[in-house]
Amino acid sequence: MIIAVANQGGAQGGAGKAIVANNLALLRARAGRRVMLVDTDPRAPAAAPGCW
């Protein structure tokens, strides 16, 4: 299963995109699924400390 969280239109920071993606990845991983989280935002990576 592939789940994509994407936003077109350049939403500002603080819109919750990384939190949604992180929480989906975390829930799938806890359910025993293999997860790969890819973030292409160089200014605010999803794997930054404090996001998990």
C-alpha cells in the first residue's frame, strides 16, 4: 500500500503536513508494516528532532 501526503500550492509552514505524514508513518510502523518516509522539504525535514 502506498500512502502519499502531498500539498500543491506551496502551503506555509505550520500547516501540519509533516505531522500528518509522521503520524501516518508511525501508526503503520506500529501495526507491523514496513514504512519509508520521504520528505523533500529542505527547510523543515519531517525527521527533525521533536516531530516523533
